[in-house]
Amino acid sequence: MSHSTNSETAGVNPKSCRGQDSRPGTLHAASISFGATGGARLGNVRSAQVRAPYPAEHVRHASDVEVTGSGTLLVSSAADPGDDGPFASAVYAAGRVTLDRSGTVRLTVFEHPRTLRKSAGHKVEAIGCVPGSSRAVLGTDDENAGGSLTVVAGLCRH
């Protein structure tokens, strides 16, 4: 499922969500239910701003988001100065998504996000936790230099 599709469904411009340099990224969370005919209904949308701890220049604060089984928000950030780089990225623990007893979505963003992995020379723009494991798949889009998929152990245990 594409994260930008979810944002578009909620009436949010995905490009404004990712942030750029001094403008923080914005995360959105909401419950979703499906009617008998398959129509989706979103609950109240919760939003919070995030700033990537790394990289510092040409930074896109949120290039992708993944929620781990425990509710931790893994966010990738990327430095994108142009089609030839140089690129840099990080994956960081940005906060948590939880449900309270009534089923209301709670979105908490850490004041000081914790960098879990840095990637010099690559622009991580996709994160996916492998079901039933603590491994993550990171996808890069390094423009003129191509792209890659990398499996990282332990990233999704948070």
C-alpha cells in the first residue's frame, strides 16, 4: 500500500507532508473502517510534525513511514540535492501510534527522534517491515545512480 495514496485519500498533499529543510515533515494517523460495500471511512485524523536528526542539508524529513508491530513509527529521511547527489539518509524512531481502550488513535512524536541507521551515498525512500521478523527492507532511489533494496536485521524490533 502506498503511503502517498493514504495521504491523498485523507485530502493531504503528500509532498507537503515530507518536509524540506526548515519546514518539518508532518505525520498523520487515523482509524479506518470499511463498510459492507467496501467503502472506506477515516476516523479523526491526528497530525504531528517531525524533524529528522540526520542528514542536516537538503533534508526531506519524512521520505517514508512504517509502523512496527509494537506501534513504533520508523521514518526515513533523505538528503536530495539533485539527480547526481551526493545523497545521505537515515531511518529513525520518530514516535508511536497506539489505540486507547475506546479505539481512538493516539499519535505521539518523540521530542528527540533516535537515529537507528545512517546510509551515506544513498537516498532511502521506502521502508517495509518483514512480517513475523525484526528485519526491514529499505529501498533507495539514487536517481542517476539507480536504486537498490537492502535487508536490515533488527530494525523492526523497536
